[in-house]
Amino acid sequence: MPVSVVMPAKNAAAFIGEAIESALTQGSDVSELIVVDDGSTDQTRSIVQAFEGRGVRLLDNRGSGVSAARNTGARAASSDWLMFLDADDRLRPGAMAALVDSAKAAQDAVAVYGDYDRIDGQGRPIGRRRLLRHRAKPSGRVLERLAAGNFIVNGGVMIVRSRSFAEIGGFDETLRYCEDWHCWCRLAALGEFRFVPAQLLDYRQHGDNTMSAAARSPQDFLPAAERVFCDRSILARLPAGSVQSLRDAAELHLMTYAATQAVHFRRYRQALSYLLMVAQRSLLAVPRATMNLGLAYVGI
């Protein structure tokens, strides 16, 4: 059951060669790599074209956005499973094999996912996430947990069943941020997820990162919460009476995430302002948010 890897790319010349190599070295578990160029003005296209003899296809998205690029790649894919790997990240050796083996063992799963470590712009490990290496994440019916906050974080740690992705209509192209969280929630409304307890991806964090550039504010992320909690396919699968509490938890999660990103970029005044936003919503959430900021400060 080989996997089609879809890689959206825009001005990714600094990293995309490494990302492509990391996918191609996964062996026969990867059937094809589809790079969708989203209007690059640097050397991205020429770098990708150098790989075209090795099973890499290059498609055009004409600057329509990352969600549209992913959807374009998914429509062109020929495998039963998909992975959405960003052009600045890299898969670890054996990552795809671990996901595929788990998918074979859980034949009814709509998605299989693992964990990640962080690297900087030069590819060097950063932080101390290794201390969380044996942390368990949920398997099975995960929608309720996922609606309260995106614990998957990055599509490069996950494979999704192609027919399930098509059934939900792909990524919402109107969302600028957290579109992946909304997509994962729609998938989780369809069926089960399976967790692989291993670090499968090097998640690159740098100043040009979509989610971390300029330490995005909570206002950037909150439209995704609105979308999740107005989506009928998601609401129909949530426990009766749970929607408001889950939405509150999700919005607090997004505020805390913005605060931790500000800490990573040493923008402590911003982080404090976001923590005050958490306090205005819920004093009970402040201790946990403060703990997360402390963990971010020490690199976890």
C-alpha cells in the first residue's frame, strides 16, 4: 500500500531539495512525490525539475494558496494513501514504513500519525522535545480530543486514506491558518486515527514559517475555530452538550499556542499579552498556560 506524498511549495529553494530527498529515501512505501508550486519566484521550480527523473512530478498552483496546492496534488495522486509534507521539513529514515505498517494493522483507520522533533533553519536539532519522546497520544475515535486542540500539529507526521480525504472535500481553501486542524477534525468525524509512538519528522522552525513568522497572534488562528464549530459534519459527531466547552478549550489552546510561539521567538511582551487574553477568558486556564510558556522557554 504505497503512499503518494504531496508537497506544496512557494519560494522554498533553501530547503526543498532536502525535503524531497527525505521522501525519496523512504523506498517503496512512497509511490510518487507530487510537488505543487504555488507561484515561486526563486529557484524552487528548477530544483524540483532536477528530481523529475526520480519519480517526482511538478504541478502548478498559480499562487492560489497552500490549501489549494495540497488539494491540487491530492487530486493528481494515484495511491490509496496520502501524506502532506511541507517543503521545509524532512522525513526521518523509516518514517513511512512505520506509518504503513500501522495502517496495515488498523485496516479501518482513516489516518495514521506519529510525532516530530524540531530543527532550525540549518537543520540542527532545537529544543528539548526529546524529553517527551515516550508521551502517548490518542488512538481510536479522537474527534472530541482533536476539537479541543490540534495535537497532531504537522501533516508530515501522518498518512490519510485518499478516499476519506476526497469524501470530506479536502482542505478548506478559505482558511489562511490552521486549515489542517479543520481538515483533521473532518477526517476524525469519519473514523478512527491510529498513533505511532515514534518521532517521524524533523519539523523546521524558522522566520519564514507560515505558522511562526512574526509570531502569529491569536486573531490569526481564531477564524479556524469558528470554521470547526460551525461545520455540521463535525458537530454531528460531537457529544451532545459538549460543543461550547470544546470551543472554549480550542480557543484557549490557540491563544496559548500563539503565546508559546512568541516565547520561541523571544517576544516576551507579546507572550505576556496573549497570556492576559487567556486570563480574560478563564482564570482556571492560566496555570496550565503559564506552564506551557515555561516549557517553551526551556525548549520543550
